[in-house]
Amino acid sequence: GNSVTQMEGPVTLSEEAFLTINCTYTATGYPSLFWYVQYPGEGLQLLLKATKADDKGSNKGFEATYRKETTSFHLEKGSVQVSDSAVYFCALSDSSSGGSNYKLTFGKGTLLTVNP
Amino acid sequence: DAGITQSPRHKVTETGTPVTLRCHQTENHRYMYWYRQDPGHGLRLIHYSYGVKDTDKGEVSDGYSVSRSKTEDFLLTLESATSSQTSVYFCAIGTGGGAFFGQGTRLTVV
């Protein structure tokens, strides 16, 4: 079956530090990969996505590259801000079996705290 | 804003009582999902729907049922609530560009 493993954290950084949150996956087909962000008390928001190998998703200074050879989709940001403090979820959607139902399989989430 | 509204946003209920959570979308999407979020587990799929009256189980479906009589509404029912169902429940709609989530319902079973 499908699974997502991500660094569980928590991760604590100072403002302007470099961020990496690791994510690896197992999938039976050719998944699309996503990063979601959840701010305190809110629902999940789609941060970025990649649909095929070597695609790079980017948004709000965050980036992640779909690496099929290492089955990874690590999230990076060059300079984090206090406002980036949130929980980050890696997820995959595998539509190769049974049609496109867009179901997501999530990692357990990584809590990021950025201090001034 | 994907036009997804969950109700209620918060609920406290007693063990053994039935509870229904509602998800309403304004985008006319075919696919809808119910997930639960628990510390240490991320989000886990309870049930999903791929059309009116078409539903299927997810990985943690025991103790839950769903119904979809209209495209815009997807209901999650806990037939007899237990303390293990204390959680935050999220509804989502699915597209090729990713899933879009409601604000969540925090359910406490006492």
C-alpha cells in the first residue's frame, strides 16, 4: 500500500534560518506529491505540489522537488519567518489503480516553530 | 477559498449517542472526503464519496457511516459515539490539483 514518512519534529529554528523537512514515500504507481500547511486552529492549506518526476513545486518561498530515484519530496525554504510557524504535512495521491479518486495518504506532520 | 463549510465547528457529546457532522460545498465537485486528525497519526481517511449515493470506506471506517444525497452535502455519522472518536474531523473536496479542506469540526466524546 501507499505510505508517507516525514520527519516528525518538532523543529525549532531562528528567523532567517534554512529549513528542510524530509519526506519519503512508498507508492504502488506514479503518485502526485503535495505539501500542506496547517496554521493553529485552522484547516489544511495546499502549499505546493508536483505531479511527475523531477517536477519542482514552489510557493511562498518554499520548494520541493519530486525525486523518483530516492522516492523523496523534501520541503525547503531558504529563510524562514516567524509567520511560517505551523504544522507541515507531506501527502501523496496515487491514481494509478482504480481511477482518479484523488485520495490522499498523509505523513504524520512536522511542527515548525520559528523564533524571532 | 474552495467553498467548503463544516458544521458544527465544535461539539461535545456523550458516549453512546449518535452524532452527525455536515460538510457542504459550493463548487460542485464530484469527490468528497472525511478525514480525522489525531496527534501522532496525521490525517487518516474515514470515508469518501465519488458521486451522489456513491461512497466507499477509508482506512479507519469502523464506527462511522456516511451519506451523500446531493452533490453539495456529505454527512458523517457516528452511530454510537465512543471516547476513541474524540478527534478533529476534516472534510475535503478532491481535484487533480490537490484536495481542499474545510475548517474542521472538533468533537469531544465524554
